[in-house]
Amino acid sequence: MFSPDGRTLATAGSDRTVRLWDAATGAARATLAGHTAEVLWLAFSPDGKALATSSSDRTVRLWDMPSGTHLNTLRGHSHGVGSVAFSPDGRTLVTGSGDRTVRLWDVQTGAARATMGGHTAEVWSVAFSPDGRTLATGSRDTTVRLWNIPARTTRATLRHNGGVTSVAFSPDGRTLATGSQDAGLRLWDVVTGRNDALLSGHLGAVFTVAFSPDGRTLASGGVDETVVLWDPGSQTTRTMLHGHTDRVGSVAFSPDGRRLASACLDRTVRLWAMDNGFTRLPMSGHTDVARAVSFSPDGRTLATASRDTTARLWDVATGTPRAPMTGHKSWVQAIAFSPDGRTLATAGYDSSVRIWDVATGKHRATLPHTGPVFAVAFHPDGRMLATGSASSQEPLLLWDLATGKPRPLSGGHKDSITSLAFSRDGRILATGSTDETARLWNVATGKSFATLARHASAVDAVAFSPDGRTVATGSRDNTARLWDVATGRNRATLTGHWGWVLSVAFSPDGRTLATGSNDTTVGVWDVATGKERVTVPEFDSVTSVAFSPDGRTLAAAGFDSTVKLWDAVLLGPSAAAGAICRAVGRDLTEPERSAYLHGGSGGRVCPPP
């Protein structure tokens, strides 16, 4: 869990210790020892000056921050203490225990102010209302109790048909959300105790609920391996987020509401961009699937290709489209700008490539093929165009744009060419194919010198890193891979998508890879570690992704016929760890710890807050 100022990360683990880390560098600052059993839960006080930790050893410990000095040990529970929370004013600590009781403690003195009984089974969750006057507790006994804190009495008992796993107040304190083993997510009027809504959508137990900071979105996670986003106002489902492969045990919003973190028993944490980072409204105009996107070299224009047989040019700043470019007689599959930005090439399922004048939108030339064309790429010097097709005779061609004459590259793939990319220096061409391989070609000789053959299905996407040392591939086997160009070695396999990876794109600095998938998400990956930083729910199949030349914007095209733009100032590895821990407070696995806290050692990294 992060301190309120975000500078310190506190973690707890089964080694009975709490560790303090520098959030900026990931360096270990201190180890807090004293508990005699696993540390289960921790929480910072609102002012960040104290840390409370609870344990299976039946105690709660208070620590001074940032010195890490032990202040007090709170004793009284007869079973492990599984939940702890500070009141909004920081003066009171509440604990829930396996002994079926809830206790209130004076933070200053460590004295127990009250022991509140009533639950007939373990207390699983506790939460203060924003004004601190009401406490909600959820229990395995299938009830939620609302407590009047000044009177220390139960003022309402709310009932589920199964154990209550999670409780959360809306930011205005008027609504309580509860999740239960009965597969129900309920909304309650805090004043009257009335059940205002039963939200149905999960296929099994709901383990976690959380409101966004503005109260407009409610997130829940469950045994059905999904995260569901709800509109609490209309009491309707907004969307379901897929990707986890086991029960989702925790969800939480970042303080700014722009990220949702979900933790799962599949040993993963996912960060979802809740506002999608939209810099503008979606670009709408195509009437069928938007198949490809490409930024002009100056970043001011976005080109799109669609199955509606047209290509379009858009003003990136305003989102305004120019007149559609028509002429293809079937789907437009791919699109690319020339290096000087003056020429556009489009690939069509009608077995043709068309060349266009960007300034006027006029058609200049048609390059005929003997099969549907799936890919186009300009050579960095602008004099040559590579095209990939389903032609059984010459699927890979290099065209001299001055003469309009093609040079075939043969002796390589055994099936259709789906994707193309030149290295920045223009010496190497990478190709992907439905033959389940990618290949590297020497452009000068026209010979293939490496076959990248680890995918288990068609390779639909290829991209070079800016330094030319790495090639990324995306496949219908639901993975992306990173390859060393010099050796042809597969150095990383990026797993997380549960659908075909249809597009890959490096950021201009080469540190980030974006992947688009028909699982309806965009994945954002750290190239150095191969770890996923953020999953962006696109809400429809993603066919193409591209970074702007300055790296500040990420564009994605989808099956909903639109193109969307995101702020691409993305989280780095240590910042991603911070966001996860601040939002979720769930322990990271060893691989995740290595990725997010380089140089850290031992113990858990992200315990529950």
C-alpha cells in the first residue's frame, strides 16, 4: 500500500514482516519486524504519519511513519485479524476478526474503545462512511451490519443469501455496495437500509466491489473470472472486462479514477484505463470495420482504412475527416504514409494497391496483384513500396515507385503475407504470414535470412523497434512475441490476451509496445521486461494500433467502425507497481515483483491496504 503522499510503499507478507520501499526507485528502506505470524492487512492513516498492520497472530501493530518505529501493539482479538481501516479523521482504527467481533481502537493511546458483537461468523470486510459516523461490516454469516459509531450500536442489518465478501461506500456516503457469495451485487440506501437494487451479471460469487472516486462507476470482480463495470445511477451494466483466467479477488480505483486495478488468483494484476485516456471523441465516419490506422510523419494527420471500401484522412487535432478516398472495389485492408508524408498507399481485398496524393486526396496509380493484398509498407527512402498478398504466385513484392515495376521476393513463406515492416535503416524487411512464421529479409539481395517460428497460428502483425534490434510479432495464437533481430532468438512471449493479436506497434522511444486484439482490448507492455503495464478496454475488437510520431498519442481502429485516440503518456514499471499497490493493495507474485520493483528482495510486495 502507498502512503497518502505516494512516496512510500509498504508491503507485508508471510515472512511476518512489513517492508518499506522508496516508491520512486523501488529501493528497500526498512523492514518492520514484530509480528509472529503472517501479516494479513495494512492501512496508512489519512495523514500518512502512522501505519497499522494486522496479522494471524491476533494482534494489530501501529508504526510511526516514515521512521518505521514501533508505537504500539493492540491486543484483544482471539483469532486472526483479517481487516483493518482508519476512520476518516485518523483517530479511530476498526478491525474485523475471525473471532466474529469488530473492535474500535483509540489510535493515540492504543486502547480498545469498544467491542461490537452481533455477527455469528467471521468478519470479512470493514469500511467507514466518508463522514466517519457509520461503519459497515460484512460477514460470512450472510449479513451486513451498519453501525452507529457514536452510539456503538447496530442500526440496520442487511441480508444476502450468502457470505458477504466486500463492502464499499459511495463517495457521497449515501449508497453502500455489497458483494456476496450468492452471486449478487446489491446497492443499499445507507439512511433507510433499503435495498435499492440487485445487480445481476456475475455467474457466481462476487468477491470484491469498489466505487470510482466520482461515484459514477461501480466495479466488481468474481469467481466467473470477469470484472464488471456498472452505472450505479441507472443500475445497468456498462461492460465486462475479460482476460483473467481465475476468480477476481480484488478491484480498486486509483485516487484519480483513471485506472482500475484487478487482482486475480491466476497470479496476475491488470491495470485498466477507466477513462480510456481519450484525448478526443472517437473518430466516426466509416460504415464498416475500421481495419488499419497510420499517422503521418508530422503527426498532424491520421489515415484509416475500412471494410467499407474507403480510406479516410483525419485532422488529429480536431478529429475532422476529409472526403473519403474511393476506388477500391472491396475491403481496404492496410494503409501507409510515405516517409515525406506526401503519398499514401492502400491495400485492397480487390487485389490492388492504390497510390494517393495526400494533399489533394487524388488517386495517382494502381499497382495490380494476383490476390487480395493484406499489407503495405514504404521503404524509409520513399522510393520503394513492399506489398504482401494472398497471391499463390508472387505474394511478396518490392515495387519501384518511379517505374511502377515490381521485384518479387521468393523462396520464403508458404502461404499468404499478412504484415510487413522495414527496419529504420531500410536494410531489413520483416514479414508475417498465415504459415505461422515471420521472416527477415535482406532488402538488397531479396533473400530471407531468418525464420521466426515459435507461433502456433498465423502471424498477423510485425513491427521493428526504433533501434532495429527487436521485432515484435502478433499471432492468432493469442500471443505477441519479441525477437532478437541479430540472432533470431525469441526473447519474450507476451501473454495476456485471450483473442487473436491483430496488431503490434512500438512507441517512438522503443520502451513500450502496444497490441490490439479481437478480445476487445489494447495491451500496453514494457519492452524491457515483457510485462503488461495497462490493459485498455476498447469494448470492441481492435484491428490496428499506432503511436503518433511524438509518442504522446495511441490510436486504435476497431470493429465498431471508429478510431479512438488515447493519451500515451503511460506508466513506467515502478509507477505501475505504485498504481497497483495504491489501488489494490494485493500481493504481487515473484515475477510481478521482479518487474515492478527492480532490485527489491524478499517478502510480499503489495498486500491488501
